[in-house]
Amino acid sequence: MNSEDLAQKNRKEQFGDHASPLTETDPEFVTYFENFAFGEVIAQTTLPPRLRLIFTLGALIGCQALTDFRIMLDAALNVGVTPIEAKEVIYQAVPYVGIGKAVDFIVATNEVLTSRGVTLPLSGQSTTTRENRQEKGYAVQGEIIGFETLKKMYATAPSDLMHIQHFLSANCFGDHYTRSGLDIQTRELLTLAILAAHGGCDPQVRGHVGANLNVGNGRAVMIDMFTQLLPFIGYPRTLNAIAALNAVVPAAEAHKSND
């Protein structure tokens, strides 16, 4: 199947018979963008549609693309992303972009879900309490970034900044990563997508490349994800993310480990 036919197939799967309003005003642009994003790009990845759309939604939050988020949310729901998974994408973004940049996406998601007849609120996905979120957050944080790294972070934190370490364990990890609705491997790739799209946080992108390795997401799946995100976040941020990947897992090293 050539890229044009693949683009039409994927477009039909994601959007049905709905046509972009830009088809009337910018038909040439729509044609070459869709052939690229839904044809050439998807042909280069092995991600299933559900994961492609989950990571795309996260990236659109990261780069604050609310209009396209609404469009791609409909596509995500059409290919099997559940309402709970869609909400978890936004909740997972909050520690990384802040509520100020996430709240409009919560509102937009509520509007889309309500228009589809989904009753809100959805069932709760929290697995922690106020009493154990620090302990459980610390445990999952150690699993993701490595317990030796985590212990060093606590040991070297200045006394006047120790509360930030506790916030990271209890809030970032305890309140978010412990939730059901998305598994740890998906959440960690999603976090990487959000950070790559956000821009200006290269150290965190490198850190989460390593974290993905710790939870079983290898170089190949991260390349697939960055490839999927390229049409939505642009070349500079995609190339910056790939540079972070290469710094942590050089291609030669990845090939050696597969020999």
C-alpha cells in the first residue's frame, strides 16, 4: 500500500467521514500534511493506533495545541482509547506542564465526552490515600528512576529544598504514577512525549529516556514514538528529543545489545 492509500485508510479509521474545515480553504496543505502524518509517518512505526493516539494527545498538551487536541481526541476515541485513558493522559501531564496549562484540556475533554453521551465524573482511578501516597510514590519513583539515584537525590538535597523531594515522591509519583487506567510503561512513554513536546526541558527529557529504559521501553519504541509525534510538534523538538535518546542510548550500543 502506498503512502497516499495508507493515509486515506488511517484517516478513515480515525475520523470516519468527517472532513477538516481546512479542506475548503487550504486543500493543498491538507493533502500533503495528511499524506505525511497519516501515511509516511505511520508507515515508519509499529505502534498500535491506540498508543499512537495516546502519545499524540500527550504531546498536544505539552505544546499547548488545544484545537488539534480536540480533533485528535475524537480520533483517539474512535480507535479505542477509552474515556478513562483520555482523562489519565491529561492528569499525567499536570506535574509536567502545570494546572494552568492543563485545565483547558480537561474542560475540552469533558465537552467532547459529554457530547458522546459519556456520564461524568468517570470512575476514580486513584490507588493511594493521604496516608500512604508518600510511601507508594517513593516505591514507584525508585522503580522508574532507579533506587540508587533516588537515594542520592534525597541524600544530596539541601535542607531548605527537601520538601521538593517529598513533593516529587508523594505528588508527582504518588498521586499520578500509581493511578490505574494506564500502565507504568505507557505512562512513562507518555511523560516523555509531553516533555519532548513542551520544549525547554532537555535535562528532563534525557532523564526520562533513562526512566523508559528502566521500565522496559527500549530505543526502538522511543524512536517510534518520536517519529509519530514529528508532524504534531515539529522538527526542532523532535530532533532535540532524538539527541537526548542518542546521548543515553547510542545507536551502536543499541545494535550491540541486540546482537
